[in-house]
Amino acid sequence: MRMRPTLSWTPAQDLPPGTTDLQPVADALAAGGVLVLSGAGISTESGIPDYRGEGGSLSRHTPMTYQDFTAGAPARRRYWARSHLGWRTFGRARPNAGHRAVAAFGRRGLLAGVITQNVDGLHQAAGSEDVVELHGSLDRVVCLSCGAFSPRRELARRLEEANPGFDPVAAGINPDGDADLTDEQVGDFRVVPCAICGGILKPDVVFFGENVPPRRVEHCRALVREATSLLVLGSSLTVMSGLRFVRQAAEADKPVLIVNRDPTRGDRHALVRVSVPLGAALTGVADRLGIPVGDDGPGRPAAAPPTS
């Protein structure tokens, strides 16, 4: 039986504070073979809040768990009503300087790969290739009965048809694309079944309390083994899905560098934690390496939102 997810942790008191010195990150990238592990903090400058930073969504919102989603229709109605509304805004988010910098490092051949804990598609929208989406993507939907995948755009169209006039004002949007709505706003929102078998549809993301697919985990472990160093960007590393790769790198004596404003659960394994906003940090590193980072990338939305 799965336990409820770990949503918080207590920072150790014996760790040094973060630094503002970007040189260790620049040195690691100059050496090449850097594996990037990104979290929600890299997308905050695109207007998507993180979970645990100042003003993070966990202060007002408990994410949907796999257990709650599969337990009954009322939970799924609440989720899909909120997610349907949130996706309209979420899908219009655009890559920021941090995403563009990571893509630029990749084009220069400095990276061993990119693993993201985010489900927003912003790394790919900025031009990064072969991104491993550790927790899946909101741009896809999967049927829990027949296993068929389908585009989120198609589900959005069906939900629009089933719920004409549904357009409440959300109090906020969360990193998982879930909008904050009251039960009154959710009302009698209609959920649609799988168009193939009539089964339950779920976004192709790993909910809290759900396991990352083992083959995906092993692929990420292989990337860690092949990398020269690990660069963590915008993740508190609270949950084991990302922390395990930090531990793996440290156990293999590979440098771990973290860029995150606040302390992380992986700080004791890190060579350094740089406490500088990600956009400024990564563009600063790019400047030191002579790599231009501008608005000349694809710049498209992460996931094309539905037209209505």
C-alpha cells in the first residue's frame, strides 16, 4: 500500500548557506558532460508557480494523488474540472531565459542530457532535445483501462462540448496544471470517458503517490552513470523521484551542483548550492562561456491550448 506523498521536509541546520558564485557551474559546463535535472523552480519565471518556494502552491493547495484519483468519480470530476480550466492558461506559458540557456548549452554539446520533473513541456519549447520527462506530460492523456494514449487537445475539445459555458475564474494555477476552484465552481462538471473503450482517462503524468515507470527510472540512472556531473536547477529535491539521482551521482563521486534559491534536500550531497534566481544565474553562466541566450529560439507555447 502506497503511503501519502512527502510534501515537506526540515532543512538540516549544519549545512553552509548558498553562494552567489557562478564560477563552479560555469566550470562544470565548460568541461562538458553535464546532466541537467530540473524542477518546478525553472518555470516560475514563465508564470507557473513552484510547490515549495515563497508563495509556492503547497501553502494553499494539496496536489491530486493517484489514490484519490482512482478512488471514485467525485475526485475525478474535481480534478478534470480544475485541470481543464488550468490547461488553458498552463498551455500558453512560454519558455523563459533559464529554459533557453539550457537549450543553448545543449546545442553547444555541453550536456549529457536533460531530465525534468516538470510536466509543462517548456524545455522542449525552448529547443532542448531528447528531454526525459520524469513525471510525464500534461500534453498527453492515457486510458487506465485499455492503455490508449491521446492528445490533450482532443480531450479538451470533448470537455468543451460536454460542458458548454464552463468558464469559472480560478484563484490560482499550480505546477501540475491544476486550477484552484471551489466545489461550487466545479458544480456538475461532466467528465468524458475513453473514446475507444469507455474507460477512465488520466493525464499522462505521475501523480503524487504514484510510481515513476521503472524503465524511465533506469534510463535516467544510465544518464547519471554516463554524465560527468549533475546540475540541479530549481528543485527542492523533496521527493525521492529526483533525489535518488543526486544520491547516485554523489555515491559515484560525480560533482553535484545545485542552483536553487532555497535550501534543498540534496544540499549535503552537493559541491555547491548557488542561491541566485535561475534566469539570471543561467544567463550569467552563458555570458561567462560566451554562449548567446536570446529570444531567437522556437518560443512556442509548451502545449497549444484549445481554441474556444
